Amino acid sequence: GDSVTQMEGPVTLSEEAFLTINCTYTATGYPSLFWYVQYPGEGLQLLLKATKADDKGSNKGFEATYRKETTSFHLEKGSVQVSDSAVYFCALMNSGYSTLTFGKGTMLLVSP
Amino acid sequence: EAGVAQSPRYKIIEKRQSVAFWCNPISGHATLYWYQQILGQGPKLLIQFQNNGVVDDSQLPKDRFSAERLKGVDSTLKIQPAKLEDSAVYLCASSSPRSSGTAYGYTFGSGTRLTVV
């Protein structure tokens, strides 16, 4: 079945550092890929998405590129802020379905 | 537009007791989902409704969990009897392909945090 693997956290960075959170997936067909963010005490929010190979999703300074050859969708940000501290989930939605398969999540902690 | 509403926000029960969670999706969203998020894990689908019919309940532990979506709007998820391993956040989401701004119109509620002691 479909699965998503994320790097384990927590990821601890200083403000303005470069961020990478790795995500790889296994799926049949041609899934769409997503990054969701969960701030403390809040619900899941869509951060960015990509629906086909080589697409780049971007939002709020975060970027991720759909790499079919490596089945990856790594999340990056050039300069993190304290307010980016949250849990980040990589997810996929397989074509023909509308349900999401999530990774375990990666906690990001950014210190001033 | 108003978001997905869930209640209660928190619930603590003893094992073997029963509990029910309520979800009100975004108006007009035909598809409703219940996900279970155990601490330290990603959300896992329990059940998906399209209007008032079940599309996928393959991962719902039917011996103790039940869900309904009467009239194709609100939904209730019930656990009876609860076990310690049911401690989790229960997330409701709704979607519509015609909604903009989210992946396929997917919007999550804030969830109900259940603690079974």
C-alpha cells in the first residue's frame, strides 16, 4: 500500500538557518504530494502541494519539488523564523482517491 | 467561509466507557472524513463519507467504533467500549473539488483530544 517516510525529529535550528525536512514516498500510480503544518494547539493546515512530477510547490518561503525519479518531496526554507516552530507532515493522495496518507511528522524547533 | 467544527475539544474517559464526537463540515462539502492521530504519528483515515453514504471504512475497528452521517451534513463518531490505545486526537475533515485555496478543498477541524485512563 501507499506509505510516506519522513525524517525523524525534532529538528532544532537557530533563527535564519536553512531548513530541510526529508520526505520519501511509496505509491502506485501518480500521487499528488502535500506538506501540512500543525502549530501547537491548532489543526492541520495545508502548507503547499504538487500534483505532478517536477512541480514545485511554494508558500510562505517554503518550497518542495516533486521528484518522481527519487520518489521524494523534501521541504526546504532558506531562513527559518521562531514562528515556524511546528510539526510538519508530508502526505500523499493517490489518483482516483481523495484520502490522504500521512508520514509520522517532523517537529521543528527554532530558537532566537 | 466557516471552518470545520468539532466538539468536544477535549474528553477524558475511563476504559470500557463510551464516547461520541461530533463534526459539522463546511457548508456544501459532500465528502467528510474522520482521521485518528495517535501521539507521535501522522493522521490515519478511519472512515470516509460521500454525502450520507460510506465510501471507505476499511480501517475502522468496527467491533468498537461506529460512525454515521445522517442527512449528509453533520457526522458523529462513537467508540464503545473505549480502550487505552484509543487515546488520540480525532480529526474531522471535509472536502469539495470545487473549493479553492486548499488541496481539493480539504479542510481539517481542530480535533477532539481523547484520553482513556
